[in-house]
Amino acid sequence: MNSYLKPILEASYQKSREAKNTLEKQGLKLDRSLSNKEAKVFVDAEGKPSIAVRGSKSAYDFLVSDPLLAIGRSDLDPRKRRTNALIENVKRKYKREDVDLYGHSLGGALVSGAKTKGKIVTFNKGAGISSIGRALDPNQTDIRTGKDIVSLLSKT
């Protein structure tokens, strides 16, 4: 796994100014026009775009997104729709289908199985009922620490 993972996931939780500094240390450039409080869009030296989606941080996440994930209804979550729209906007702007996606916890659930020809990397991906027995896409890697309760069902 690349050495970018930890700083990329950290940047997803940061405000744009701080995320810009975090990513620049990795040789990555923040795209402020597409980044928001839920996700950061960045580009490597070759112009390849990536998106890092943060996990639960707001009351909305805890009261809406997380319960919908738990009961297997993320398809009803406006945050899921916003994430998918962002992925399509990045593809359009950069004229590439191979956008890499990164997500932590809820963010991992939001990018899991997304339509991209790039890689999908999740860390302690949030999992609910619909995660049981679900196969991963070949371009997706899930990383899970042993004691993370939120991602427990993703082991099945």
C-alpha cells in the first residue's frame, strides 16, 4: 500500500487550508474547486485525480448517514448521492475514468463499489447489514484493524 494513505485520510477530515499543506508534503495538489468538508479532491504530479472521503464527523453523519448504513439503506443517504456526484464531476473535469478513491469508516462505505476504473482503498470501512457476504470489486482493497467495531461486518 502506498505511503500516501495516512496523510490522504487525515486530509479528508481537515479544512482546506490544512489539507492543502498535508497533501503538498506528499507531492499532491488540492483541487479547492471540487473539495468540500466531506471530501478532498487532489491531483498527483502526472495529473491523475483522487478523492478522499472522510468518515463520520457531523451530527448529520451520526444521525442520518450512519443509521442508514447500519440498516443497509445507504442508497437513501444524500451524502452517498453527493459522493457519487463528486466522483462524476472529477471524471468530467479531468477527463479520466480512473479516479482513485480513498475512504475511512463511513467514507469507506461511501466509496465502496463506486464506478471508477481507478483503485478504491478503504480503511476500517463502515459496514452494515448489506455488507454481509458482499464481494469486493477487483480494484478495491479494504484495510481493517482488528479491534474496529464499525467495520466488523465487513469481515464477513
